[in-house]
Amino acid sequence: MKERMISQAVILAGGYGTRLQPFTDTKPKPMYEFEGRPFLDYLLRQIKEFGIKEVLLLLGYLPQVIQEFVGDGSAYGLRVTYDITPSEYDTGARLKHAEPLIKGHFLLMYCDNYCPMDLEEAEKKFFSSKALVQITAYANRDFYTKNNLCADETGKITVYDKSRIQEGLSMVDIGYALVRKDVLNMLPDSNVNFEKAIYSPLADRGLLYAFKVEHRYYSVGSWDRIRLAKEFFSPKKIVFLDRDGTLNVRASKGEYIVSPDQFVWLDGAIEALKLLKKNGYTLILVTNQPGIARGYLTEETLKQIHEKMQKDLSFEGIQIDGIYVCTHGWNDGCFCRKPKPGLLFQAQRDLSLDLSNCVLFGDDERDLEAGKAAGCRKVMQVTEENSLKKQVVKYLQEVSE
């Protein structure tokens, strides 16, 4: 694994978690369990996957519960240390107290937010900018929560509003901040909130940046988020599939499949889907259909084509579980037309998927680019020599080893 430029993660995990009562009457909120594992367990495993080796946990409320569970971190392949302060300390006071234990650059995380993200890309952006802090910001296209910031096209944050009341805010801070330790010198000795004390002044100076992510984040911050987090952490095996050229014979260049009888399965494609289903995979179709915008077919005709596709599969005892379509034209500038990853993120939000655990099969470079942009674990190209069936067999062998 490539050596990380950021080698330390600092996790704020000291609050009372009053919104999660009565659970937090006896345990800190990062100990809430999903699939038999505390939320904190998922964060520590993610840090390990990032390639970070050192973790500093900033504790306050019921610290012994977390210490007994995590220990020295060796079970995770990490070196975990602790800094314990009174429960009433706010985030700024905790960081100020822990300053002697903090490295020159560090990843700052909240103990109640989880989001798959590309830390390597975040590092590249951080170290190529003049940012003192680079937060990770959810694009929030689905209005999942209230926005609290604005950023320009370079990622420089122009407004950070912790109160979330200003107009025109467009993204939300979810943590995973890359921080230069120097900013801790800006903290007063009083009990202050780190974001409130630091982020707005840095934004005013042009030194606060955002690393934008489209993948929805999940939280144990409140009971209304717990349900979605449970869906997200529940085990899933997901395959994304392109349509034309992957499942069926592609139309000639400049033409489209415009009727059900023109949908002709490629050799071995149905067998490939049966193999995936046999191995417990959910199948999700993601397809560009610009023929609708160009007037070659209607949405009703597209529906009939997909009904024919599903009927063929029903004879084999299987179905495609979800269908996501971009009907825009080539130059409409939408976010859903591959190679942009919008269709995959739409499915992610609808089904509470972890895209970093998903695989995509497609025949076109645009399919592969979309899968990579969405952060899929693996993307596999279908060609005349490497049919969908061959690629599926190869993939299933890889994951079984």
C-alpha cells in the first residue's frame, strides 16, 4: 500500500450524544452497533484501509467504554492513543488540549459520520493548495440535510455558516478534514467549538477549502439517521451493468434500439446474469438512452423494451433488480449521463449502497469512467473477446480466492 502523506487520524469522540438517549445513558454514541459491530469499528477499519497507521482518540464521556473496546489498536493493525478531557469540553478545547500529541498534518474525523471517500485524491488537492484546512463536503443534491457552506470552482470555501441560516449555501461539511497543525495556534484557551472558531475566519482569508463528494454519508448523530445507517451497513452484493453492448447487441453507430424486437441478447449474457444471481448479487442496470432526447423513441417505448428484457429473464427465473436511465442528449450537461457518475449515485442514495464495495461491467470507456468516478471497487470491460460471461466468471473467481 502506498505510504500516506497523512499518517495520523484524530477522532473527536468525547460528547454526551444526548440526541441518542437512552442508548447514550450507558454508552458513548460511537459504540452503537450495526451488524454486531460498533460504529467506531467501521471508522477504525476505514482508517486502516486509508493506509493511516496512527489514531488519536479524543475522549470525554464514558472514555473507559471506548478504551476497553479499542485497546492499543493492535487488533486493527493500528497504533491507538488517547487524550481524555472533561465531558463538557467542546471540540476546540479537546483539540487544544491534545495539541502535543498531534502531528504536523492530520486527518480530523467526527465519531458519528461515515462516508466512503478517496483519501489519496483528497491529499493531492490539499497539498497542492494553500489550504490550512480542507474539509470533505457532501454535494447534497438530494437535500439530505441543511447546507452550511459555499465553495467556488477551485474548492475554495467562500462562506462557512455553522448556523446554516444564510441563503445560497450549497454543500455540507461532513468531517474527514485534512488539517495543518498550525491552525491550532488560532484557538483560544477557552472552551470553544473548533469549526465555529476556525472555519469562518479561514474562509475569510481564503485558506479553507472543500473536497467535494457525491456519495451520501451516514451517521449515528441522531435517531432519524440510524435507520439509514442500518440499511447502509447491512451486507449487500451489488453489480452495475451497462445495457447496449454489454447485455444486448449494440445498434449501428448513430442509431438506437427503438423497439422490443430490436433488443437481441449477446451470447452468454443471460448465463452471466444467472451466475451473478446464483452468487447472491443484486443487478442494477445503468444506461444512457439519448435516443429519447433526440426523438428516436419515447419513454413508453423504452419501458416496453425493458419489459421484454425482463420477460426474457423471467423464463430463466431471474430479474434485473433496478433500472436507472439517463434520457438526456449528448450536450445537455446533465450529471447522470455516463461518463458522469450520476446514475450510480442515484442508485446509491435510493438503496443505501456502499459504492466502494460495488462492481461495474460495461463495454464503453464512458461506463468505466463512470464506475471509477463513483468509487466502485472494480470496473470490468466487456469486449468481443471478453464477453460479459467471461468477465463475470473471472470476477467471481477473484472474489472467491
